[in-house]
Amino acid sequence: MGIAWCEKAIGREWANAMKDANPGDVAGDNTKVPSGFNSKFGTYIACFSYYPRGENDIVLRRLFALVALFLLTSVAMADAKTFRYAYRIDPASLDPHALAETFTLSWLGQVYEPLVGRGKKLELVPALAEKWEQPAPNVWRFHLRSGVKFANGEPFTADDVVFSLARVKMDGSDVAYTVSSVTEVKKIDDLTVDLVMSKPNPILPVQITSTYIMSKAWATANGAEKPASVKAKVENFASNNANGTGPFKIGSRQVGVKTVLVPNDNWWGKKEHNLTEVVFTPIQSDTTRVAALLSGEIDMIYPIPQQDAARINGTGKHTVLQGSELRTIFLNMDQSRDELLESSVKGKNPFKDKRVRQAIYEAIDMVAIRDRVMGGTSRIAGTMVAPGINGYDEKLDTRLPFDPEASKKLLAEAGYPQGFEFGMDCPNDRYVNDERICQAVVGMLARVGLKVNLLAQTRTKYFEKVLARNSSFSLLGWQPLSYDAHSTLQDVIDTPKDKVGTYNVGSFSNKKIDELTDQIEVETDPAKRQALIGEALGIHKAEIGHIPLHQAGLAWGVRKGVNVVLRSDDSLELKWVTVD
């Protein structure tokens, strides 16, 4: 037997070794295989015993190295747990302050962390802050977790918190509203920071659960001191690179194609997952996404089309997890311009007339959209916040009736008996069935004389247009990061000004609601606060400031042997995923 055969046997895959290396057989190099073994490990023993002690020490060292390498590799492969999953879009940026989009922020939450986090039931849990308290009515003090390191090994301190929250408030940040009440961030010591506000804010901890902390040293060294705004098409090093304190870190990334994450060995938390690698693939097509799951190429996909749920469940190899979203889908109408963009009406803005807004509302058949577009799984909404959001008021959750004839009469009263023409903006890759919902709305409005020209685009182009308020009529969704109605009021309904009303793309404005929103932020009595929320949302409902549509159903498809936690915020947390 020659050394070439031994090396070949050791490096050979198990099946080939057993096939080609039976006792007494002639190996590929015409040397006899030593007898007396019947396993691959026996091959190693035979190779070692073939050479007498002291003879050809180089051969022994080479063989020993091969054996050690093979055994280590075998153990590693046996313990390797790769989790492959797909969503319909890719994170818009790796900069944690670049875009306040629910998916992008939840995805980045695997790499970056906030001071205060959310648990499996969306309860508040300590994250980078172990505890927090109010030493004064207008001060929140956060006691930081000791021994925390960023993925690159740098220690986490109060300096990183001060830097990050200052960055959040800079121009280009899309999450400045989460700390809009904070006027100063004070470092008390390396593990203590104070967030000072101009007035009391009892809900600050719930507002910052997606406000992520970056490394000051890393950002400064890489020219990423300022946010790289997605809306403004700005990029810097943080747009495609990341260095967080979270349970995972970026292994590799091909934008729009694939991102590989690996466990962050520096993570401070208790490990509940068993993953050694995570492969994320954005797959926009519902059909392709489902096919990838059923073929075994992907372990989990979300969302799944409702029409495919029964087929996926019926394979016996997959499970469909279902629930309801906290995100409300609604329609915006431009109520600011004196002349409506992209409209046949010149010299005036029909949407400033409440009768026109109500006519649009009553022309939309939400039962038909639920049953025919959403597969019967959506929950029809009568108000701008969903059940499960703090401040939800069931009494407000009723809709105006679907009544096309009443709609026509309202249009005639407003001076548009023949209707009019206007444009509509809609994403085609952001929300469940978003383009199909818009197409349904267009068809329904046509029946009352309103000709709507639909422009459906990818979410990047869509958000660029509507957030610049260059839109007359659009579909949008909002899930408060704080899971509190104050966020919907402040960010979607309040008059746009100074980081407030950022997503009020129709520029609805009501001074009384603005005042109530300010009061809600500082009110500490739960009953009084709820009454203020109800009053503000009631005014908005009466004014038809927006047209709420529904909350979509949640549906995740998972192969058997994969365990995930379905939360109503539609956020997949990799730190709780296990693969059998």
C-alpha cells in the first residue's frame, strides 16, 4: 500500500471510501489495501499501522494532519445548522437610521440593538439597557449593560449611546421621530446615560425599541457619522456594512440577491437558537417564493399568499403559521395643495372638500377586497390603529357604509356630477397584495365616475415619490414602532413639521389633533390618556383625514423541523429560531 492511497482514502467521501476500500481490494494506485478493517476509521488505523514506527516520520505527520482535519470537519458539519429564509423584499439599507420601514428595521434588529427591546409577546424587555427609571419628570435614566461588545470586539459604552442618538436626530435620519421629545443626551458615566426632554414623556421607553445603537469608533473611522438617507439616495459605508451588538453579524452581502448572517460570538445574551449560518434571499414573486419552500431550497418564507396556505399545509412537510398584523393599511389624499397634481380639475383641489373624501370612502367595498383580494383573511378597519396597539378604541372601529349611490350624490353636491380624473400611487412589493388592492380601488371608484390613473412601482421609487409629497392619492401602511397610538397620531396624522407628521403624505392638518397629540405624549394617567387618544382619533375619523382599509392577515410558511416565533408585528427574530 502506498501513501497516495492512504491520503486518498482519508480524504474520500464516506460512501466512496466504503465502496472502493473493501479488505483485500486493489486500490486505485495498484497497491493492496491492508486487511483487518471494515470502516473508514479502520482505513486510518490501517494506514498508520502499515508504516513501522520510526519509518518515514514525514508520512505519519502528513497522515495525522489529514485525519485531524477530517475529524474536525466532520464534527463541524454534523453540528452545522443553516437556516435559509426568504421575504419579498431586501432591506433598503444596512444603516439603522436610514429608513423607518418596518421590515428593514426588524431585519436590522438581528445585527443592531436598542436600549429597550421586545420579547416574544411584544412586552418590553431589557436590551442594551439593563434597567431604566425617571429621576425627574423630564428625565429618563438608562443603566447600560456591562461587558457588551460590538461584533468587531470594541466595547460598548455610554459614548456610543450619545453618538447614536445624536445621529438619529441629524438630517438624513428617518427615525428622528422616535426621540423627537429628547433635547439632550447626557453621559453620567460609562454605563449610565440620561435622556433629557423639554417636557415629561412617560412613553419614551416604548418609542425607542427600534432606535438602534451604533459604534461611535466604527462609524467615525469609516466616514459614517451621518445617516445615509434612503429617500435622498445617499450612501456611505454603513449602507452596506454593519457592526452591531446583536446576536448576528453580516457574513456577506449581495444587495438584492443574498445576505449571509453568522452568529456574533461577542453577543452578551443567552443563546436560544442553534444556528451556525443564516442565508436570507429576497424573492419578490409569490409563486417563486412558494416554489422555493416546497422544493426544500428554502426553510421558511413570508408572507405566503393566502390561496397557497392549504396546499403548503397539505404537503405534510410544512406548516403555515397565521395571525393578524398590527399594521393598518390606509389611503392618503392630498389636502394641502390649492391645485391637485395629476388631475383634470384645474385651479382647485377637490380633496379639500370633505364631501369628496367621504364619496371616495363610501365607494370602496371593503368586504369585496377582503374576500376577493385578501382571501378572506384581512380584518376590515374603521380606525387608524389596530387591536393590539395601545390606545385602540373599539367604539371608533366602525366604517361608513359601502354606498355607491350616496357617493355619487356627494360628488354632485361638491360640484363634480360627472366625477373627475386624478392619479394614484401604489407600491407593488411592500404590503400584502398592495397593487391588487389599488387596482380594486381604481375599479370601484370608476363606478362612481372617478377616473383614477394608477402608478404602481417598486417600494423604493414609490416612497421616493410619496414621501416628497408629490402624490395626490396613495396607499400606505403604518405599524407604530412603539405599538402605541401616539405614534400614529404624531407620525401619520399630525400636521407635518420638524420631524413630526413625516408619513402624513397627504398633509392632513387639524390644530386640535396636534394639541391633543402633544398632551397625549406627556399624560401619565392611563384613563386620561386613553380619553385624549379617543378624542383625537374621533376628530380624525369625523374629518375623514385618511381612509382606513384593513389589517392584513399574517401567514408564514415553515418546513417541519424548523421552529420560529410568530409575533403580530411580523418580525422574524433569528435569536429564537432552531433547526432540527
